[in-house]
Amino acid sequence: MDSPIKNPHQKTGSTFYSEQNKFRPFKLLPSPTKKSYTEQSTFRELHFKKENRKLREKMFEQSFDEKQYQDDEIEYKARTITPHTTQASNIYRDIYRKIDNVLEKKQIYGTMRSTLYSSMLQKSESEQLLPRKLGMIRPQNKKILDASNFRMGDKYAKVLVEGVKHHSDFYELVNLKNNNLTSVIGEQLQLLIPTKVKQLDLEGNSLGNQSKSSEFLKSLNTRFGQLQFLNLENNRFNDMSAKCLFNSLQENPKITRLNLSRNLLTDQSTSDLRDLLIKNNTIIELYLHWNRLHSQGGFNILQGLQQNQTLKVLDLSYNQLGVSKDEQIQKKYNPSQWGEYLGSKQCCLIHLDLSNNQFSVQIAECISKNLEQNHTLYGFHYSGNSNTQIDYMGFLITQQQMPVDDKDLTSIILKKDEDFQTQTPGALNHRRINSVQPLKAQTHNSNEICWICDGWVEHQFIWSPGHIDMKKEPIYIHLSHERFAPIKMEPLDEDYGPSPLSLKQSHKQKIWVVSRMVPSKQKISFFFSSPLLRQCSVSAKYTIIPVPLEEQSKKVLFYTINGNVIKLNRPKQYNQISLQNSQIIDEFSHEPNVQCQPRIKETKLLEIEIEQEEDVVIELEDFFKDCHRDNDDDYIQCFDTDWLKSSIPKLLKDDQEDVKSYLRHIYKDLVSAYKYMSAVSPSGDIWCIPLNQYTEIFQCVIDKNYFQKDLDIIFKQCTSKYNSETRNTTAHALIRYQFMEILVRVALDKHKALTPLEAVQKLYENDGLQKKIEQIPEPQLWRDDLYWSRECNKIIQQNMIALKQLFELCVNLRQLTYFTTKQFATPSSFKELFNRAKLINDSNYERNIYVGYALSMQLNPDEVGSDRAMQMNFNEFVEALARVAEKIGSQKTKITSEILAQRIQQLIQTLCQYYEIVVQLEQKQPAPNFHRILQKKRTTFLQSNANYVLYEMEGSARDDQ
């Protein structure tokens, strides 16, 4: 190169250089002045001088192409910046400021490549257009081109084409909505759309001219082979353009969603639409909202639907399918055929909108009758045709089917809720369906319910009988959005699965369940009822709220098969839930995600015959609601405490975690056996297992190689550790943590050749110990099966005053070891309550009293450092009375809740009779003076042993005294 090319940006007489424009070899640093060579020169100036000299030497060695790429720094950077980054707008602005210089260099160099930004600016200049926003250069998703609502027109669309050329294989979703594009753009429309596009939105343009847009429509199968969603709404498509589109899509293997709403389609194009529905097997959603279709067009569409098994969503709202242009066509194309199609097995739709089609009342009745047989159409819209309603189960209710009496709670009709209507702004506005997705604004007419659009969700309601017994079938649930109509629940044996704390087979409890579709984002109130028990109740599993005052006087009605009515008062409380909306239909497979089906008829009659009876008012308070249930968390807490107090970690050097895990697995069975065995012959007020009980339990492990003396040695080793600081331990019996520890000691002593884990497993499972321990049931099972019942609750509530006086009497029988004002009963005072009443005899042994006391007590994690296991509160006292009452009487009789309630009543009457407790509700008398009663009935034994009572521990008296 002879001479360097003149730089148009270079100032006359001086050049400059900086770190930012080091790629400009012609912009040299200014010649150094005298000041630069003085001692005041900085290191930076000397560095620039050195770099300037190197650039001058290298400038003439570079080729023409290298200078071409370095000639403009902005253009160089623009090649590496994509239009969806945050720097793109700044680069575009900088290139626009120097576009003349960029174009001049392009003309000079010839082979210089153009960037996306310079190409669009060059096209704007050639079309004599000012640069403006077109939606391409802005931060957004890499695969999305959102150029919607810019009103760009055809000329600016050509500018956008220049930008799309650089990323033709990049975008998968293109939105060109509302841009005033017309069919005049012709072939440019194909270049405007990337070839790998999957979703194309052209709504709000004017591409309906068939002569100009035919090439684009034909290219849907060739150029745009991956297109799945095509939106041509409001594009002035007429019948000619629609026919061209339908013919081109017949063999399309990809498209699944087609939107032609708000166009100019008439019945003439529906014959091609029929062929499209018959031949195409990929279109799943079709939208023809607000066109000019009449009954003839609806007939052609029906013919296509009868042979189509893939279409799932269809929108035909705001047409005229119910009318024809003349009477002859009306007879030939009867709109009642829609009812026949909806009731046939050929209907595969899951979402259908037939709103505002001028269907008559006769057609509505035909559709309503046939629709009852369709259980796969989850969303149906029919508003604006006649006076109809769609209830919460999807039934179409015509005007003749609507009941006159609004108080009929057995009707399946959901009446218009005026309160809900006033709270819903724009409730009469029409809403358009959107595939299978819930609508964001769920404001609608409450007389038309759509599970899909309203975002209803499936919820399984569970009635798990807790304390009070409502286990007599049938059980019903009453939901507020269904006007508290009775809904029958199905019984189910709930399998809790194998417990992590027991090797016993899983415990099954009978529960009642029902799955219902409920509205989302609303507070749903409900309660449960048992008509045969004449009882309404709420579940503690859900949130409990008070009943509004205006609903407290309302009844719950049950109609029997012989025409009589059972009337129950509503409970004083409701359960309440509020759920978030979810999509009940899978968006990709279009298969339901719920088990509930629409339009399932339910019987509202009880299959029993009763005599006409008056209103039944039952107000039963649940006594057991405050009773504690022994759960796995309590057992785990007790196990952790016992593990720390025991010597097992010291005995095990290896497999410590494995043995701990196994013992935790059988801990619930061990504790159940310990609570029973320790109460057979306790040491005073200390629950413990003496040597004779220990020998009886471990008798099964004795064989020819392991003897009784070996068990005795292990017993002495385990009980030798005595803590004198607490009175809840003993040196001659096993307490709870020692009972678990001795199991490990015997296993390690008998099976020395095995690992610790194998030794414990073999001793427990193979030597017969498991079978003996599992014969003792868990205390909680007795509560669930017998005690926590409606019959026992009724007896306890009726005798509540007497029970409280008996508990106070038992507290006063307590000896003077406990100097406290706390009200509780001890084992000895509980035994003395029965002993004085002469209820300890040959039919009711003393051990029944102690066992009843021990099994009624709540689990106490620390039995060594706490006296809680010896301090019985009122609820535990009542349960202990029930356990003792169970043992009084014939043991051959199978105990049920009814029999247990009778025995509790007999025991309360016997104790009240002996202690002179008289309960008179009408004439209230002062509470009896128990000190005077006890003084009168004091035995000779207590009088002669007063000093012993004062100074010895409570309950430690010898049996022979």
C-alpha cells in the first residue's frame, strides 16, 4: 500500500489516541511537545509514546482485510453482541450516530460484512424511514421475538426482515400481534418469519387477501415445517383464504393449535374445514369465535367431529349455529344434532364453548338430556342461548328443570348466589376459553360453572373418627358451595403402613373419604353428619370456625325412601379450607389429572325406612377432644431418653447404630409390654418389673445351653446401678430403660458368636420373645376401638358431676408424701378408692387397678427424673375407671363400646352409692364434705399406722400390713 487512507474523523493538524480506540491505526497520538520531555512527564505519557511508535511500525505490515475489521471499533463490537442483550440498544444508538461513516466504509471496502444493526439502519435509510422501535433489539428471552403492538405496517416490516435474516434459525416463538401487516407484503412475510418457528402469533393484522397471502399459506407445510401454534385471529380472513389455509393444513404433521376467531368465515368454507377435521390428526385446539357460521356450517363441523378423535378444545361462541337462512335448510340441518353428538361415544372433546349461538329452548333440552351421559367433557359453556344454568357438577339445567322452591336442599341445582354476584365485578362479562388453562380473572356469572376456566381443584375430604364416635354408616359431608346438600362418603380402611417403632402388622383404622371438585381461592365451609346417629360434627383435622348467626337456625334434611324426613340441627362450628387453583387437564397430553368426573348423578335419598319424627336436637360435647393420643413422636422422645440413660452404648463397641436402629424399630412393642408388666406388682408407687415377672417374660429363651441362673446374673448386673437421688428407681426391679437394656445384655450373653445386631435379632425374633411381647396390645388401640366412642362419651357427659366429685375424693385419699396443692391421684389413692368400696375381690383383682392406672397414663419421656407417671389428672382418671370397669363382670362376653359404656355406668353408680355422692340437678346441694366422709369410714388400719403414713413414701406399704 503506497499511502494510508485518510481518516474522515481525523482532525486537521492533530491526531489523538486512547485505550478505547486502539484499533484505529490512523488516529495517532499528537506529536510530543516540549513539555512531554521535561521532568514533569508522567509515566502514562511515556507509555503512550512507546505504544504509538509500535503501532506506526506495524501499520504498514497489516493486510487490507485486517485494517478493514479494525477500522471501526463499534462495528467490530456489534458482531459479537446479539440483539437480546442489554448492550444491544447502546450499540444500535452508536451505529445510528455514525451510520454515514459506516456505509461509506462498506462502499469503499466492498467485502465488508454488515451487522444486524447496520443492515436495519441501511434499510430504513433506503425506504426513507426514521429509525424506530420494532421489538427486535431489546432484552428478552433468546428464543422469543416479541414485536407485538408496534403498529409498524408493511414498510417497517421490511426493516425488521433485514434483522431477522441474521437470526433466521434462532427464534422459536414469534409474536407479530397488532402491527397493521397486510397481504401487500407478500413474499416478505415469509422472510419475516424464522424458519424454525414453533409458535406464530399474527393476531390483529390484515392478511386475509387470498391472492397475496396464498404463498405464505402454502409454505406452512414446506418452509415452516416445525410450526405448532398458528394464531390468525382478526385478520379479515374470508372464505377463499380460509379454504386455502384448510387445504394446506390437511397433511400438516406438526400443527396442534389453530385460531381463526373474529374473521369473516361463513358456511361456504366449512366443507373444507370438515375435510380438515377428517384428514388431519394433529390439531388439538380449534378456535372459531365470532365468525358468521350458521346451522349448515355447524352441520359440516359436526360431520368432521364425528370422525375426529384428536380435537379436544373447540370454541364456536358468538356464531349463529342455532338459526338458518331459510326454513328448508333449518329442517335439513337441525341444530339438535349437537345434543346427539355430545351424548355419543364419538365425542372426544374436553372443553367446548357454544355460548351465544341463538339455540332455542328445545335444543337446550335436547343437549341437556344427552349431556348427562357425557363424563369426559370437563368444561362446557352455554350462556347467552336461553335461560339455562350449569351447576357445580356440569349439568345443563334448563328453565323447566329449575325448582321453584329455593329451600330444596336435595336439589343438585346451584342457585344464583346474590351475595357472590354482588361481590364479583363484571360478573356478566363474557369470558373466552384459553385451551385448558384457568382464566386469571375468574369473574363470571355464578350460574355457569366451568371446572377448567374457574380453576376448580380436586380435594379429598376425610372423616377420621377421633374421640367421639361417629362411625355408623352412612356418613355424609355438607359443602357450602353445594348449599350444604348431603354428599355420601365411602368407607375405607386406612392403612398406616408398618410403623417405624413396631414389628406388628400395620394398624388399620376405618375412615370415610370422598373426592369433590371445589372452587379455588375461596373459603369453603363444610361439616359432617351421621343421620342414623342424629349427629353433626366437625373434624379436628381442618380449620374450625364459628357458624354465622343467620345459619345457626337452619336444618339439615335427609329424605328417606318412604318419603319421611330426618331433620338435624347444624353444628355450632364449621370446618373451612381455602385451596390454590391448579390445572386439572394436562397441557401437553390433554388428559385429566383428577379422578372426579363431571355429571355423575348422586342419589339424595337414604336407603332406609323410618317413621315420621320430630326435629332431633343433639348437643353432645366431646369429652375426648382434650385427651392426648400416643403418637410416634412421643415414643421416639422416650426412646432417645432411655438410650442415653442406659448402658447399651458402653456395651456395644461395633454396630452401635445398627442395634440402636433395630431397638427403635421394636420400641413401641417393648413399651407396651413394660407398661402392663410393670403394673402387675409394682414396688410401691414405682412402675417396675420384679424378678418373677422378668423370669416369666424371658422364660422362652432358656434352652439346654442357656440356663435360669444366667438370666438371674444378667438381672443383677442390670439392676445394680441404683440412683439414690431420686425415688423413681429401685435396686431390685427393672425400670423402663433397664428393660430395653436387659434385652441387649441377654442377647450378647447367649449369642456370643454373632454380631451384636444379629444377636439381638435372633433373641427377639427366633427365640420366641417377640411372640410373647406382641400378645400385649398397645394402650392406644383400646382407646380407638372401645373407649373413644359415642356411647362412652354420652355416659361420661351424663355423669360429669359425679366423676369430678369422685376424682376430688381420690385426691383427698392421697397420703401426705406430696406437699403440693396440685390436684392429682396416685396409684395408692386410686387403689384405696376401690378398696374402701370393697370392689377389690375375687372377680376384680388388685392388679387390674394398677394396670388400669398405668395404661391410662400419658407417655412420660423421663420416668426417672419426673413424678408425672404417678400423678394422674382428671381425664386419665376417667379412662382408668373405664379400664377397671371393663374387667368387672364376665370376661367371656365380647366387649363392645355399648357394653363398656354400660359397665362404666354401673361402676360410677356403685362408687357414688358407697361414698354417698348424690347428684341433683334440679335442687343443687353443696358439695359433700369428703373429709367428714373419710373420717367416718376410716379403717382401723389407717388409724393405727398414722405415723407410717406421715413419714414413709406413698404407696410403699407392705402388702402384709
